[in-house]
Amino acid sequence: MLYIGSHVGFNKSNQLVGSVKEALSYGANTFMFYTGAPQNTTRNPIIDELTLEALSIMKENNMDYSKVIVHAPYIMNLCNEEKFSFSVEFLTHELERVNQLGIKYLVLHPGSHVGQGIETGINRIIEGINMAFQNLGNNNQVTILLETMAGKGTEVGTNIQELKKIIEGIKDQSHIGVCLDTCHLNDAGYDLNDFDHYLDEFDQEIGIEKIGCIHINDSKNEKSSHKDRHENIGFGTIGFDTLISIIYNERLKDIPRILETPYVDRLYPPYQEEIEMIRKKEFNKDLINIIKNKANNT
């Protein structure tokens, strides 16, 4: 079954109920969200009653809660020595929140080594994740998915070998995995026209069973640009046909696909129209104009 959705909102008044309703409005059967703003520390308490109401809505609409994804905030950087203690504490808090929500996966950007060197960065990520898991003890039910990165600046996790080293250092192997991002893979230098070759290498080095989520994004940049700029599906350098072949790759069956494509004119979410294109496997070159016209008529 194809599990396809997008990033959605999560606000303090409606919380997961609002997230589910937004996802349904896009024709999605899964979704991803932040439990608070990704670039600050403000967090509101999780309201269990709203979570239960959301679960009821999902059940009525045949949405599988095990396919829902939370994304960790960008404010954490386990590689940065000056922010290490804060990042471990905040990651622990986020894991607690995701546990309370009963969600299985938390996507995490590994971090940037800020000039300390890749090996030091990798070792700090390992240490930080191990500490966060230890802080939760046996109460943790959440799997951290390390996101594949584009290689912008001093990012860690740009290639399979770096991810492998991090994963090998995690003591709780049952709660660590990977989230692929198509834009990031392209910008990191991988040829997505030969995606099965990438999966072969990943399977050999890490194990394909460790892949828990795929972020589906086109890219504004050429392969190996190391820039990380997402584009709408079919309007970038990766292209619609290549992305469709990745989305429908049978080796990754039942893994949630999440759109993180940009809003049209930074105002209008493209997800309903993009999900429709993906389900039909037909590219609509007028997508952007259709979304603009739809917005102007509402």
C-alpha cells in the first residue's frame, strides 16, 4: 500500500486533531509534524484528550497511526560542543513528547560539526543519542531516524558511510534507523536515476530494514551541489518520472512517503495536487498555476 502524506501543522489549541484534519484535506493517508516550532524551545504540554480524539478520526478514515512521523527541531546540534548538553536535554524532552503521543518515529538531522572535523562530529552524535536513550531508560518506544543530508556546510550524514558509523555506535540498535530525503540525496551526489544501486549499497552497508521513512522532494539544484533547496514534484532537476520510480519502488513498500515541497508563492500548500499527481502517476505541468487559481478563488 502507498502511504503518502506531507508536513502538516501542530498548534497548541488543536494539536494532533488539527494535524489529522489537515492531512485528510490533502487526500493523504499519513503525515509528519513538529511538536513545536522547529527553531525555538517553546513547547506546550501534550493534551492526551486531543490525541485520543485524533486517533478516533484516523480510525474512521483508515489512517494507520504507525505510519505517522514526527520531525525533531532544527535547534538541536549534537555535534556542537557548546550546545551539546542543551541538545541532549532537548532531544530527551522531544523523545518524551513523541512517546506520550504514541508515535513510532522521530526524524533527526544528525548535525553539523562546525569545524571540529567529521570524526569528532560523528562521535558526539553517537554519545548524544546514547545519552538521550539512557535518560528515558526502558520507557522509550521511539525510533530515531537519521536523515540523509545534502552536505551543506559541515553537515554530518551526507553519505552511507557516515550514517553507518553513527548507527554502529548506538547501543540500542532496535531504536535507530534512517530517513531518506530525495533532494538531499541528489544534492549530496547520488544518482537517483539509478536508485536501486543506491539501495544495494545501503543494504550492504547498513541494511535496508533500517529505512523507516522517505522525504519526497524535487531539487532546485544539480546533483552534487550540496545546497539543499527543495522544489515541487516534477519541477526540479530530479524530475517526475524518477521520483515516481522511487515512490513506487517495491523494495520500500509500506514505508511512509512524506512531501516537504515548498508552498507556491510561499503562501499556498501544494500537497493535495501533488498527492493527486503521485497517485495518478501523471505529471501536470500546470500544477503551479492551478494552485494559484484555486487560492484566488477561495
